[in-house]
Amino acid sequence: MNKRRPNPKQVPDPNEPLWRSTLRVAMPLNLSYIPIGLACGILLHAAGFNTLLTGLVSILIFSGGAQFLIATMLTINSPLLSIVLMLFFLELRYALLSSSLSPYLKGQSNRFLFAFAISLNDENYAINYLKFATDKKWTGKEALMVEHYSLLFWAVSNIIGSLIGSALKIDLGVVNFALTALFLYMIVMQIKNRLTIVICLISGVLAALCMMLTKSTLGLVISTIIASLIGFFLETTLRKRLPDSHWLWKLRSPGSKKSTVESESDAD
């Protein structure tokens, strides 16, 4: 019987152009952007954006969550101030993400850092951080190319989605349903322990109360800040004083009696 020989380890081609090798690294992310970008473009068009504005928003904001949030708040006629404040707090996490990459970008010009910052998002950050941590030859130029590739695929997908939306007549009620389902999906994907569920419930109650008190979507901004502070305080307190608390048990590990902190330490 012929035994199968193990495949030889793939060695990068030293003669491969830099743009192609970087594109190969970013391609899984780029392909994943296509269906989400198409949906985002369709929903933005239904919310009142034409194709040109959709393209500009996808380039200047480059955040799926933020763009879906814009579409949601526009469909309920939210004031501009509420939309801007919600986007500010939603995108504030990028300050933390970019600071973790700063040690790998020392010596770069301010122009480079500006271009890098405006094209940063969660997904290309994950790729670049992993490459910087595991590949000593990974450079800032390659990281910037990954960001630009992902931005290109996202923007083009948004534009095509907007064109599809202009060719189809979409009921606004369907848009509201789709956006609600999308944000519920985003919430479910963030749930890792029981404490997260409690914070989600607190956020929902606070959002309803604040909107009734303020009688505007500005209540969403206020409730978001309050819920974030409550969540931070509760999680910090539990991790310091009750690291074995059942509120920190992972929901994706049925029967496990280890807290999230213990599981992470065991993995290390």
C-alpha cells in the first residue's frame, strides 16, 4: 500500500510581489466583507443615502457597526447631535486598539500614522496585531496595505449594495426589521458570560427610561454611557473580589465551573 506523504511546508516565494503577498493575507477578510457590505449598502440606500454618499460614508467612517447605526437612527428621524454622539462613543474603542499597535509603528511619519488611523477597523486590526506579534518581518507598510485592501473591498461592496437598493423597492418596515435583527445578532455574539446578559438587560431598561425622560434619541447616548460604566464597575469588582463567581462562568462551556479568568490563566 502506498503511504501518503505529508505535504511539504509551504515556503513563501521570495520573488512574489509585496502587493500580492499582502493581498493573500488579507483575502479571507476581504471576501467576508462582500455579503455584509452589500447588505449595508442596500440598507443605507433605503435610509436615504444615494450611491455617492454611501461610498463616501463607507470610506470616511469604515465601520460596519457605525454605518448600520446611522441607517437605524436615520430611519427613526433621530437628531444629528444624537447620531454624532452615538458614533463618538461607539468608535471610541479605536483609541485603545490603535494604542496597542503603536509600539510596532515607531519611527513612522505623521502622514503615515494619519493614513493608518483613518483606515483602521476591528477586523484589519486583528490581522495586523497577529502578524506583528508572530512575524518579525511584518512592516508598517504591509499593515497599511492590509487596511487599504479591506477598505477597498468594503467600499466597493457598499456601492454595489446601494446600486442594488436603487433597483429594488424596499419597504422601510423591512429595513427596521433587518436592522433590529442585525443588532440582536451583534449582541448575541458578544455574550460570553452571565454578567454580559445582565448588562444587556440593564442597557435595555435604561434605554427605555432615558428615552421616555428625554423624549428623544439623546436618551440612547445617556443610557449607553451609564450602562458602560455599570458594566465596567461590576466586572472589575467581580474579578477582584469574587473571581470564582458564577456570573463570570463561560456560557459556551456547559458544566464548566471555571471562571473566565481561570480559564484564560489555564490556557496560558
